[in-house]
Amino acid sequence: MSRCAAALLFVLLVAAGVLAQEPDQPGEGKEPRRDADPRDADPRGADPRDSVERFVILAGSGPIVVEARLLVDGEPYYKQRDQLVDELLAAADGDGDGKVTLKEAGGDAKFLFGRNFPSGQQGISYLERLDRNRNEVIDRDEAALYVDQIGGPVFRLLSSSLSAYEPDLRELLDTNDDQALSKEELAVAAARLASRDANDDELVEAAEVMGVANGYGRGVQVLNRGGGARVANQVAHLLGPNANLVDLHETLKRRYGLEGEIVQSGLSLDDARFAKLDRNKNGYVEPGEAIGWHLVAPHLQLEVQMYSTPQSAPRVTIAHCNAALSRSETDADARTRVGVAGFGSELTFAADVTPPPQSYAASASAIMRQYDTDQNGYIEKKEIEDRPNARYFITQFETWDADGDGKVFAKEIEADYDRRIKPSRTRVGATAAERGVALFSALDTSGDGRLGIRERREAVERLGRYDKDGDGQITSHEMPSRVEINFAVGRDAYVSPVGRVVALGSPQNRPAPNAPTSDGLTWFVHMDTNGDGDVSRREFLGGKPAFDKLDKDRDGLLSRDEAKSAK
């Protein structure tokens, strides 16, 4: 079934199975629904060929419904795949009658994507499974399904667990192991953190907190590849025609279930959203009601603009969000990253620059050197007939020789390699990675994977903000988790770095020792030997009177602003 057919079937099923039970329609004494929202779209009126994908992120305080509009070169993301399907059908339609028969497709090298069959009949037999209506013709929906089977679905969501990427400060600071941080524990947080400074450079690095001597964390990455083995407790679940609502419901029970039941308080949903799930109004979300997730209004709407070539940088923008947009930046890889603070999590969305097409010139040249025995610039069938595995290579020869002129040139070999990976190049992938409880990130205001003296001193204030109910302690429910979602064209997206923490003594993000500065504070940069942006008394090369004169706020650190006063 093609994406169009699957989406249309999905819309019909939702309309018949859920909307028929709509209890809140006005009429017969009922007031009009008060949860109307322009973003709360009715699937009955939705375009099954739109460019929007929906998924649920399991954030710290509850599930978040995300709606992402995906564009490639300014067009809906599936247009590249549609174009490939059209090209295949046009190439295989040998007699130009607008129909591709099994015989035509089975004898066309482009349609078979380089698959080798000793005889044309075997190629036809291979394709017979596509002919669902048994009319001996491959229609467009059947061809689209065929390409999906070769290159993967046109959109695929992967969920990974990388919890060890984020150093677990809770384990370090929670001295009584009650899974919460009390006022007393926060009061000594700075001292507890300082105790991890293994190399005595006045910095506490991520690797030191984790007890890792090298630069890599101990996390294990587990992926859900859209149809593979189930992943326990995955952080994101796809909605729509390809949703696995059974897995979603079971994961929700594990994460947010109270006494084994999914209730509104556990999900932290407002009345309007919870009403979409609790169809029978008994206060619980039961397995059969999970289809209601397709009707829940999105908490967050994105637009992801990607490109099929590496010349343009992708961009992620937020069209609507229930929480405040906290940051938008461009990183060193030219990716636009947007961050959202709220929902008990810190969410980051980014898209990768599309890598340049792989060159197969070297492989083609190697094949030419091996088989072009007369060195006339092309391979003929007679040049491979007497070689070992000749049967295989003769079939391969016929695949390479797309124009059927009995000659194989290097360009034809390159084109064959390129043709085989075209389905995967027309795919869009998204990866959602859970980075664990983000207490370390909350303190690491510079984002360099290290906590300086000033950052550690601010631990009480910064972590105290998470005490939402004001009861004097930060419970596990209040601690922010960190989730990163990454999009990419042409391959499955990944979130980088994977399990990477800054190595001990790493110079990452530190200024060069002798780097000149525009504000004339080269001396300050030289003295800031650990690169944390402050000069401590130990780093300061002058005497105590000179240090105290500059230390206007008497906090034992010289900031850049204080250093400017010495000019």
C-alpha cells in the first residue's frame, strides 16, 4: 500500500472508529465544545498527501504531541520519492502505452535496481508479489510500495536511549538515595561537585562526574527502525498510518501510569486533550482508546526545511508552542538548532546538512581495469565469459549495459551504483535521543561540558528553580530530562555526538593560550588557564592586594567585566 493509500485508509478508520463515538457534539441540550483550537485538526478534512508527520515525545512531565512539516527543496518531503517512482515506471514502459507489465518491469535493469536474475522469467517471478490485484500490471501504488521495500519508508522515526550521555548528577547529589534533592542536599551541592575535580584544575568535567577516563560514555544505543524489534521505553512514537499504538500505550503505562492506570494527572494533559483520549469518560485511557492520540491537538508545531544537496543549510523553525522558545542558534556544522524549555524536559530540534552524493568513479575504474582486457575503453561480454563466476558477471554485465548496445562503459557502471541507492536517498529520517536527566546541562551555562567555580556556586539557585510545587525538594518528576530530535535527508538521522563527553583536560571551547582579544584583555585570557571565563585567585599572577582591588563583588573570582576596570 502506498503512502497515499495508507494515509487515506487511516483517515477513514479514525473517522469510522473514533469520530462516530464523538460525545461532545452540540445538540439536544449540549453546549458547544469549549476546547476548540485551530490546531486541533479534524482528520476527516485532512489532506492524506500533506507534508506533516506527527509523533509523541515522552517528556519528563508527560507526553508531548509534535507536528512537523517536512520540506525538501521547498516541496513536501515525499516529492523526491514520487519522482523516482514516476521515473521507474516511465523507463520500464517499453511500448509507451502507459502501463508497465510484469514482463516489461522484469526485463528492465533500472526497475530491478541492479538485482541479478539469470533469466527474464526469474525477474518476472520476483515482481509477481507486487501485483496485488493480479492484473499482470504494476500500477503506481504497487511501484511505490516496491520502492519503499527497497529504500525504506519515505519517513522513518528512530528512537534511541543514550541516557549515559548526560552525567548523572542526581546520583552524586542525592546522598540519601530517596530519588529527590532536598534543601540540605542542594546546600552542599557545590562542595560535592568540587570533590570530583580529579585533575585539580578548578573545573569539574563531565567525564570526571561519570568516572570515565577517556572521552566516551557508557551508554548503549538502542534503535527502533520502524518495523524492527520493539524497544522498551522508547522516547518517541510515530503517529499516523504507521503508528504502533500498542507499543505507545504500554510505554505510557510504564512512564506515567499511576497504580497501573493511565489517568489525566499522570499524563499532565489539559481537559481538552485528555477528552480526546478518554472517549468513554471513565477517567482512564484504555488500550482501545489509544487511537485518540491522532486527534490530540499538538503541543508543538515545527517546520523543517531540508535540501537534497549540501549547498544549502537546513533550518528548523517553531510555528507554535505551548512553552516559551528558549534558544535558536547555528552550530559548527551549520545546523540550525532550536530549543524549547518546558514540559519537564529540554527539547532540542535540528536538521543535518545533506552530504554530497557518493562518487563511484573509483569503483568503476577498478572494474574497468580488471575486465577491459583489450583496453579499448569499454567491456564486452566476451571479455568476462571465461572468467570464474562468469554466470554472475554476465548477468551483471546486462545490468550495467542499460542501453543494450553490448558495451559497458565506466559511466554506465557508475550510473548502476547510483541507481541502487536512489531509494534510500529519497528518504527522510528523524532520530529522537533521550539524553537523561539534564541537571548537569542546567548548571553548564557555557555548554562546554565543564562546570567552573561560578557555575558550581550557582547550583542551589539554578537547581532550585525546578522545585515547581515549592515543597523544598526536587523530585524525580520535577527534574528536567533532555531530548534531542534530529532530521536528515538521504539517510537515517543521527544525533551527534553519540555517547560523547568531553575528555579530561580537553581544550574544547577554550581560547588559544596566546590569542589576542579585541578588548585588550590578552592578560586575562593568559591567566584563565582552565578557560572557564573567570580568573581565580590561584590563577591570578599578581598579589592578593591587586586581586582584591579588581574583585569588586568580593566573590573570589575575576570576571571579564571586572578585568576591564583595570585598563
